[in-house]
Amino acid sequence: MSSASAFGQTAGVNLVRGLVEHGLPDTVYEGYAMGCAAAAKFAKFDVTPAPLTDEMRLRIIFELLAFGTFIMVFQEASKTFMTKGLFRRQVDEQAVHDFGESVLSEVHDYCELTKTHQLAENVIVDVAALTVGPGEPLNLRDRLQRYSRSPKPDDLLRAVARSLASAVDPPKLYVFQVMAGIVIEGVVGVVREIMRVSANS
């Protein structure tokens, strides 16, 4: 195993632990409930928050892990693995690849252990009635592609909001559009701390 792979293995384990131990799943639900309460003051329709269930919590953790993996592998790794070039330092693409595969493996193992990969995505199947039904199975690589196709900050914010809404309450996407920026900031902060700690372990 290369040093980058070993680093990725440690970082992946710490990512799973860190996002849960920092209480981000609860923060997401609490932000959603507060958003519903705020909207209820003005809305003429029902904005009662859906109850937090074990399945919903698993979905929230999956979405946080997917976004955290994206930040770790596609943004932070290229700042960590550098090699000497002819004229200047450049990204060590092989090390980034090895690191990313190890992180993905650890997150995938967690999803299998918790049976998260057996859950289907929540989607609106009837727009008029705002009826929610099952979509495609949750897939980590699909989420990474979604975020990779969102190069601009506003696009990424919308993609994260869409993912979180799917995990909790798809008809209330507007609540997550408001809070997505805070979630992004929290996940990025945790990922950067994990990279620092993992590098020293």
C-alpha cells in the first residue's frame, strides 16, 4: 500500500467518525426544523417538519459523507499531494488517485455496514400533489459526479441543497436552499481538520 493510500484509509475512517461526532447530522435536522418553523409564520400551506427517524438520519449521514468525500478527494487532496516539477511544484496525480480510492473504499464500507446503499433516493413523483416516492438507490459515485458537474459556488450550493432535501423532505427544497451554505461551511471545516489530523497520525 502506498503512503497516499494509507493516508486515504486513515482520512476515510476519520471522515466517517468526524462528521457524526461533530453532530452535523443533528445540526442539519435542527436547521430544517427551524426553517420550517420560520416558514410557517408566512406560509398558507402545511410546513410541519417530518419527524427524525433512523432512516432519515442514515440518509443525512450519507449526504454529508458524499459531500465530505467530494471536498476531501476533489479539492483538498490536490493541495496535499505535490511533487517537484521541472520549473515548479505540481500535483502528484497518482498520489491523489490512490488517496481518493482509499477514502472511497472506507466510505463505501460504512454505507454497506449500515445498509445505506439499500435505500432509494426520495424523489417527488407527483409535482402537483407533492407526493414523494422511491427513486434510484443511493450511490456515492453518482453524488460525486453531481458535485463535480457544479464548478461554480452557486451551482454547488444548489446541488447540496437538492441532496439534503432528498434525504429529509423533498417538497421543502426551499428550506435547504437557505441553509445549504452553512452546511457546506461546516463540512469543509471538518474535512480540513481531518486532513490535518490524519496527516499527523
